[in-house]
Amino acid sequence: MVPPLRPARRASPGPPQPLLLGLLLLLLQLCRGLRAEDSSAMEEIATEKEAEESHRQDSVSLLTFILLLTLTILTIWLFKHRRVRFLHETGLAMIYGLIVGVILRYGIPATSGHDKSLSCSQEDRPFSTLLVNVSGKFFEYTLKGEISPGKINNVEQNDMLRKVTFDPEVFFNILLPPIIFHAGYSLKKRHFFRNLGSILAYAFLGTAVSCFIIGNLMYGVVKLMKLVGQLSDKFYYTDCLLFGAIISATDPVTVLAIFNELHADVDLYALLFGESVLNDAVAIVLSSSIVAYQPTGLNTHAFDAAAFFKSVGVFLGIFSGSFAMGAVTGVVTALVTKFTKLHCFPLLETALFFLMSWSTFLLAEACGFTGVVAVLFCGITQAHYTYNNLSVESRSRTKQLFEVLHFLAENFIFSYMGLALFTFQKHIFSPIFIIGAFIAIFLGRAAHIYPLSFFLNLGRRHKIGWNFQHMMMFSGLRGAMAFALAIRDTATYSHQMMFSTTLLIVFFTVWIIGGGTTPMLSWLNIRVGVQDPSEEDLNETRWRYFRVGVDPDQDPPPSNDSFQVLQGDGPDAARGNRTKQESAWIFRLWYSFDHNYLKPILTHSGPPLTTTLPAWCGLLARCLTSPQVYENQEQLRDEDSDFILNDGELTLTYGDSTITANGSSGSHTATTSLEGRRTKSSSEEALERDLGMGDHEVSSRGTRLVFPLEDNA
Amino acid sequence: MVPPLRPARRASPGPPQPLLLGLLLLLLQLCRGLRAEDSSAMEEIATEKEAEESHRQDSVSLLTFILLLTLTILTIWLFKHRRVRFLHETGLAMIYGLIVGVILRYGIPATSGHDKSLSCSQEDRPFSTLLVNVSGKFFEYTLKGEISPGKINNVEQNDMLRKVTFDPEVFFNILLPPIIFHAGYSLKKRHFFRNLGSILAYAFLGTAVSCFIIGNLMYGVVKLMKLVGQLSDKFYYTDCLLFGAIISATDPVTVLAIFNELHADVDLYALLFGESVLNDAVAIVLSSSIVAYQPTGLNTHAFDAAAFFKSVGVFLGIFSGSFAMGAVTGVVTALVTKFTKLHCFPLLETALFFLMSWSTFLLAEACGFTGVVAVLFCGITQAHYTYNNLSVESRSRTKQLFEVLHFLAENFIFSYMGLALFTFQKHIFSPIFIIGAFIAIFLGRAAHIYPLSFFLNLGRRHKIGWNFQHMMMFSGLRGAMAFALAIRDTATYSHQMMFSTTLLIVFFTVWIIGGGTTPMLSWLNIRVGVQDPSEEDLNETRWRYFRVGVDPDQDPPPSNDSFQVLQGDGPDAARGNRTKQESAWIFRLWYSFDHNYLKPILTHSGPPLTTTLPAWCGLLARCLTSPQVYENQEQLRDEDSDFILNDGELTLTYGDSTITANGSSGSHTATTSLEGRRTKSSSEEALERDLGMGDHEVSSRGTRLVFPLEDNA
């Protein structure tokens, strides 16, 4: 989150009226004959006026986006009010962006740019700053970038379009971090870790396979285009691979939102969400390593093994470095919140949490790693450890803070996408390439979902069924990450074509595929849970449950959380008894290490380190063990259950209650007191208990075969 | 909140290691003889590397600030933990800024800047952008600003110092708006409006008087300096007036924080807070109008009446324009939140609230007004109207959101102040000027506090006593606004001297005067209320009250709010019976207009517009009246009582409770139900009731003559 900073520059306070501005400029023209002081004063004024004008245009452009976001918010409310599901907020934001883009492009007359041509020969390389001598006064200029000769006359043609075009780094520095952090911070951790192996496989192997396949298919398409004479400029193999990496970043935000509302199967949700979150990270680093593939030697077409392994090294280095950064910051925050009494001061705690999470990003960027990947792992770490140390107030504050940042950033990006279709001045739409791309992404996704699922099912007890695989295949939406990666570098012909195609792919997948999610869920017979509050209940806190075969008079849970604690029975009750045979060995290993060592060090949970660490660590163990652990060995359970993603917004769809923000803590307490009655057990039993309990609590989501009632009503 | 945007520029993904960077640069030097393509590729790489390096330095500089803020937060916690009151968080932030500034200035060796000198004659005026021809390729440069000839060699001397030096507009566009908005949004409205006349007098007349007196005194000082030979360059009368305007912006954040903690007299709090908030606005616009004072004609020393009146016109125009912008946005938000059911969706509501408040700023800036002033009035309007329409969840969310933004921005500015003492490279410290400035601000404040209080007391029933006046005189701390105004333009000798002096004044007033607040309160015998929770009660929600002459067994109030509802008796009970004679006629006029028309239009409160509006507005009245009004005519009171500033943080100093964030609503409900039992009455009685009730509830603050117990313990 690094806004592009510039060193100090002069700016005039108290901008006068535009009419005055015009008069001053006119005066400037007339006063060229005045003595040097006056003309320099005029020049100062002119410079300041230009700065003012530029500032004003910046304000107007930001206002445009705020208008877009406001319209989007109001329409989202309207859609929720009327329970429209075919169009999600991101698709909506894009539509509004499109509309405003059309208006800006065709509605507003192009204003002529400032006079600015200067021919000035320089040394062999451009400098980052220039000192220019103007009538004895020196002015400083900073390098903005290169302009291709053909575009020189076009550059200033439309000021307004330029003003609403952001530096692509804004996406990576300001907009994507909150989105990615929130994704990490709100992972449903239990289901995430339970499906960890599959998620990692899909994210890493799947993305690599997808990238490779799409890259090769696109290379074929490009060759075809060259044959047919449709290719105007160079299009390398590495460009195709880059396109493959970019377009492999999935972002099924629409699908996941619908899954949430309808309470579709939690494993499917976890697989999709986990895959999308991690493959964003993989895609970024993969694209960086592909760009870093610089074959030496004169023949750039031959495969350079050294450069290839260097790229692989870059990938591993950047990924693990970013991972380390994120984890370290999360750990530091956990320690700080554990050993201070900051939880008495939610404002301080929230501010510290925010700063530390932001610092992850900056630290990673400063060290040459990828900030976005670092904040992802920081978010996961914070959710896993730090969250438990925060006071109840701070938990809701941090969740809400990042939730609103995420919301604004995401809708901003999607609005910008719609806008970019018209404001981006270097689009290159090539039908063959576009059709080829659609086919390629379809094949690429099929080529990694089905084979990987097959291999994973060999090891999983709870298989990923065909309908799940089809759903995952279907849910390959592209979104913010693909867009940001594509727009990052649009200097060359190939990159511009890739960007234009990516934009179209995002539009199509978000609108068409996103809109088809609900029908597809029923068509594939994927189980969903459902609530159906009637309109008049909207402001009450009562629930009405309609479930096939479920007692409708069953009391709602004590909190406003949308889960029912059902007694498990039926075909999936076995899931409630998922035992240690189910979980992968590596997961069990991780879990016991985490439960016995990491959690006690970083949070207030037990078992006390004095019992688990060897004797020679005694002193260290005593320092690190929180006094609370001794008092509350039974009561302090892992509070980070599935409820960490408290759909505060969804819950409030059905009722406005003052304790909703703490509803999660209510259910935590329920969980806590329930589990507190059990006897102390080993970590294996703890694992079993966690998995079993978790399943009991959330099995309601997929226990009954229920069709979404809204379709029948 | 407009970050300085730049149109798209190329940036390379996947920054390689610094070693690689060095190698590449070396390669660049060696490869100058290669063919054009290769050298252009090298140039591209070099440009990208420079951009990378610049980005990395930006990250490091932001990290420095995050480190500062983190240290500040941890130390604030420590101070609160040990109840240290002599050093407030802002003073602490400055100290850390100083320390880091010393390290950066003297600890880090100066790195040599990039080669960048180019002599290139140009037209009579500098252009905003340049196209520079480098070996056939064109690069675009943007104008950054003017460099005075003597500084050319110094400009790049210390890269690091430059990197931590922000564009002054960052303060006005990013940092000050949240601070000012929060000030407006958290005004204790009842006491603010009760003392409205006095506050307006202090803010407008007082600032103008102060500016004038300080300006003239400083002009005398400047003349003295010229006589003594201490003045190296021009120092105009307008510069002195500008200094007067800048330094008249008070910011008694330390004093107010202590007032809050000790629960000092609410009227004094309201007077100080209201004055500081409004005089910030006045100071900005005043400084703009002084800068806009451009006397025509050759004799710039004669008084130009036309230019003077133009300046006055600019002042009035900008102020009223900004006021209108802020009020309009607040009204629009109120209407939107009233007529939609957005309150079902706190996330949407909060996001919309945030966007609308931000749009105020941009709108004002785009129209040529002052964004900061607009957000102030927007905040006040939002607190007065929109707040009532928000759901309970949204109220706490918005308060918390702006609270954390305010906290971070304020401490950032104060850290930066400390840093700026060492990183700013153009300081000019002149002992005569500095001493003269201290004397001038002392006299300037005396010259407006005492005479104005005298005149105000002629009209007030509840006089502003001598001790209050002394306290107000004492509480003339300078802070963020004065600093931001001073740093805005440091191009000339006079401005640099003014900036350096302002910095010293801020340091002195925040540390010395801020630290002396608590002793001064007791010395002046200003009444405070107090709680004294014992350490072990810190995490409980019980209170222990120690009051001279008060029954210690009295039950605490039902909410966690820190007020006691005492039965009024003693010398100030008369305040509880403040009747309509007390309030100024204009206030009563405003109140009845607000109560009868504005509130019903913009919120859900009664009385119904169908009763108050004339018959021909019947249709409009029916549209605008909320159905809730008919149902709940007695229950829906103005919920915006004094408790809108719910010191969530301070309350939690004494207890961590999950409903603290809604504690205010708890007390609202108490108020509501109490008042609901009264019969329907006219607005006059409503006014009386509001004032009287308010007094009853908060008279505890000043009812008993109690010395701060901490001093005696």
C-alpha cells in the first residue's frame, strides 16, 4: 500500500476561480516583455496554475470512481432487497464502469493537451530527473516513462481519459493488498486445513499445468495468426507463457458469494476459495519469474536451461521469501499482542494490527519480494494466532476494518475494469486470439482439475465427487488478479493484445458464468443449506428454517450465527466421525506441532509449554507460557473455529442485532463451555475433537438434500 | 484524500536482487557500444531499475513511519498502563520522530544522487510535461518544481532524507481530512450548540484578531531584525500576516485528552474543542486569502483596498462554499440512509458513509474550495442527522473506522513533525524571530481571549469565569494544522524561517504546555470528576467512585459510560434548571427550525412534517415523513446527545466489555425511555428538556469540587 510518492513540490494554496486562471494565462502571454522578475512571477503562477488544474482533474477523476462505487452500493442493496442472484456486486460494478467509460469516451469532447514538445538531445541513457534551464531559472522534471514515436501526437489528446487511467502499480500497492489480506484473514481455517493437501495441489500444480497448457495452446494460436497474416508485430513464446500465467489466476468471488448465501458444501467452498487465494499468489510469482527469464546468447528462440532454472529459482526464492515475511510479521504481532495488555485498548490494538499487517507488504517490497503474497500469508498467520490474542472488541474491529477496505477495493477494481474497456487507448482485439484464449482456458482448467482430482482421490477418504469437479471446472472465473497482472505492462503489441483479451475473458466469466452459478448448483445436485426469512422478519432476530425432513420447530442457535447445530444422522453423519485415518499424515504432523508448540508460544492457549518443551527449555517455557493457560486449561480452546468468517453482513440480512458483531464470540463461548467439560486429552484427541466438533456444527450445511427454496418460491 | 496520481508508467514486475541491479548498471556502462536495439533495451532496463529502486526506497521510507507509529502505540499503552499524564501520545510521537530524524540525518551516510544535470534552453515558461529525445527514443518528463540556483548541488545529496520528505499536499489531501472529519463527527453536540455563540466568536473574531496582532508584532520583529542586520532576504508584511494566520490555528489535542480523562468541566471542553476545530478551518481559509492578496500596481507596499476586499471576498467565498459542500453531502447522505433500508446491511452502509464523506473533500477541491473545511462541516452534519439514521452496528462501525483513521493520521503527522526537524534541509532558525514569535503568540492569544470573554459574558448567563479564561489562555497549543499550513510553501527565505519557527512553537507548546495541563487544572481550581478503578478491576466492569461528599455506595449507571447521574444540588444545580432565558435567541431560533423541520426531513425523528409544514406542502410532507415517526412519536428522541463521543478507548481503560461500543446506545435508550414518559410538548419545552436533561446527566462532571485523586494517591 505505497502511494506513488514524490518529493516536495510547490503548490499554491487558495486556488482562484477558473476565469481568473484564464485571465492570468492571457496576462502571461501579454507580459512576456516585462522585466525578468515579473515574468518569472508569471511563470511561477503559470506553473502553480497548472499544478492546480492537475489537482482539480485528479479530484474529478476520483469523484468519478466514488460515484461509481456509490451507485454500485445502492444497486447492491436493491439487489439484496429483492434477492437478485444472477448478478453479483462485482459484475454490477463492471457494468457501471462500462457505462461511465462510454460516457467519458464518447460523451466528453477531447480537450487539447498542454504544449509540451521539446527536442533536446541527451546522453545515451535517460536520467531519472532533469534540470531544465528556463530563462535563468531552473526547474526539475522527473522521468515518467517512454512514449513510442507513433503515439506522441496522441498522448495528450484526451486529458480526461488520461486522468482516470491509473498507474498499474496502484493496483499492486494500494488495491490488491487489502483484498488479499482479507482473503487470508477470513479463511475458514478448519476446512482449509482439512483440505490443505488438495488445495496446495490445485494451487501449485494446477496453476503450473494450466499456465503451461494455455501458453502452448496460445502459441499455436499465435502461429496460426501469423500464418493468416493477422499478427502485426512480435509475439514471443514467453509472452504466451506469461499470458498463461496471468489468465490462470482465478477469482471466483461471485461463485463463493453465492455459495455463502446458499450455504453450499463447505468442502467445495474450501477447495475453491483456497485454490483461488493461493493461485493468485502463485500466478503473481510465476509471471514474475517468466518475465525474469532472460535467455543469454544471441538465439533467443532456443531453450536456455540456465535461464530456465534461474526462473525456477526466482519463483521459489520470491515465494518462500514472501511467505517468510508474512509469517514473521504475523508471529511478531501475535507475540506483541500476547505479552502486552493492549487488549484493554481496542483502538491501540486495532491500529497496531493494521500497521503490522501493512508493514508486511512494505517489508516484502523493500526486500525485493512480492508484497501481495506476503500479506496473504500474513493474513493467514494473523487469523490463526493473533486473532486469539485480541480482545473481543478488537476482533470485530479488525474484521470490520478489513472487510470494508476489501469491499471498497474490490468494487473499485471491478469498476475500473469496466471503465478500462473504453478508457484504455491501446486495445488490440483480435478475434482469433480471443476465441483461442477462451478455448485455451477451458482446456487448461479441464486439464488440471480432472487429472488432479483423480490423483487426489486416490489419497482422500472423502472423495471429490464428479459433481464437485464439474463445479470447480465451471467456477473458473477470472477477476482482479488477472486484470492487474495483465495491465501491469502494456507497452508492447503482444501485451496489449493480452490485456484486451484478459478484459473480455473477465467480463464473460463474471457475467455469464457467475450468473449461471445458481442454476448450475441445482443442475449438479450440490447440496445447499438454506434459510428463508420472510420479509416481515427482516428486522427481527427470529429465524424460520425450512428443511426437508428437519423439525422446523427446532430452536435456533443462541447466537445469530447462521449455523444450526444439528444432530448428525443420515449419509453424512460419517463425516462427523471423521477420525485420524482421514487426515493426511502430514496434516496430523503439522497439527500436533502447531497445537503443542506454536499455539502455546504465540497465543494464550494450552497445553502449557512447561509440560511440552524439554527440561532444558524450562526457563524459556516459563517466560513464554501465559498465566492464563494454567488457570483455564480446559476453557481456553482454540477459538479460531469455522466461525472466524462471521458473515456479519449476511447475518444482518436477516436481522439487525447489536450483538451480531460479537455473535461469533457467542458461539465461541458455546463451543468453549461445551468442550470445557471434556477431559484433558492428547493432541490427537484434540484433533479428533476439533474435526468432529467442527463437523457437527457445520454439517448442517450439507446434511440435508435441499434445493434452494428461493427457486421454488 | 487525493494521492498524487500519475498517468500510466511502465514498471517491471519481479524486481531482481540489488546485486543484480548493480551488475546490470555496470553492464549498461560497458555496453554503450552495442547496436541500437541492445542499448535501448539496456536503457529500458536502466529506467526500470531506477523505478524499482525508487519504489524500494518509497517502501523503506513508509516502513520507517510504520516503525515510528508502532513504537508510539506501544509506548502509549505503557503510559496508559502506568497512568502517565505528563506526556500525551502526540508529544510522544514527536519525540520518536526526533530520534529517528537524528538517526537518518547523522547516522546514515549520504548517498550520491543520480547524474541528472542537463542544460537545455526552453521557451519563456516551463511546460508541465517534456518530451525528451534520447538516441531516437522519446521519454516523457513531468514538472516537479522549481529549484533555486544555490540549491542545485544540494538537491540530491541525501537520497534518504528526500525519500522521507513528503509532498506537503499529502497532509491536506490524505492526512488532515480524517482528523478534521473525526473532530466534526465526534463533537459533543449539545454542549457545542449551547456555547455556539461563544465558540463562533472565539473561532472567527478571535482568530482574526490573533492573526492581525501576531502579524503586526512579527512585522515589528522583522523590522528589528533588519535593523540589527539579521535578515538575509525579503520579508514582506503579507508574510508576517500569513505567519499570524498559520500560527493562530490552535490544536489543544493534549489538553482535551486530559480534560476527557479527568472529566473536566464540559463547557470548558466544548469551548476549547469547538474553538480549535473551527479556528483550524478559519486559519486555512485565512491563509489562502492572505496569499490571494495580490496588490496590483507597482508599489507593493501601499495598502491596496481593492485587493484587500478581494481577499475578504475570497475568504467569505471559500468558507461559505466549503460549508455548503459539506452540509450538502451530509444532507444527501442523511436522505439516502433515511429512505433506503441500507441499515440492514452495515457493511454497505458504512462503505457508503465513508464514500460520501470522502466525496465531500473531492467535490470541494474540484470546485476550488477547501476540502478540509468541507469535511469538517460534513462531519458535523453527518453527526447531527445521518448518525440517527444508521443502524446501531453502523454507528459503531463508522465511529470506529474514523477513530482509527484519525488516530493513525494524527500520530503520523506528529511523528513527521519530529522527523522534519532533521530531515527538512532548508531550516532557518533566527533567535530574534523565534523569541519574538513566542511573545507574539502569547500576546495574541491574550488579546483575543480576555476581551472576547468579557464581551461574551455580557450576554451569557453562565459566565466564563476567570479560571476558565486562564485555562483557555493556557491551552493555546499548536499542532497539526499550523504545521501543515507552514510546510505547504517553503520556497522562499521568509517561508522557511516561518516554518522552522512554527515547528519549534509546536514542540514547545505540546511538550511543555501540554505537560503542564494537569497541574494547571488543579492550580486554577477547575472542577473535575474522577473515577478511580483499582488495578485489579481493570478487566471487570465494576466501578468504584470516590467523591467528596458523595455516597460511595451509589449504584453505577446501567451502561459502562463514565457519567454518573447525580441528583443535582449545590451551587451548580441552577445549571440543571437552565431555562430558555439562558440560551441565546439565535440558538433557540436555530433549534426550533432544526427540531421542527430539518430533523424530520432528514431523520426518522418527529414531530411529523404533516403537522408542522403548511397545508400546501402536504404531499411533500407525506413523502418525506418516515412511517416510524407516526408510530414512535414519544420514543424517538434525538438520540444525538452528548454521548456521541463515546470514548470507547477511555471507557475500556477501566473495563473491557463487549457492549462498550454500544454503550452509547445503551445510554441513549435510557435517555429515550426516560423522556418517552413525558407528554408531547412544543419545541421550546423540548429544548428545555434537552438542555435540562443534558445538564442533569452531565452535571456530575462539575458538580462536586473534587481534586484529581491520582495526585493524592
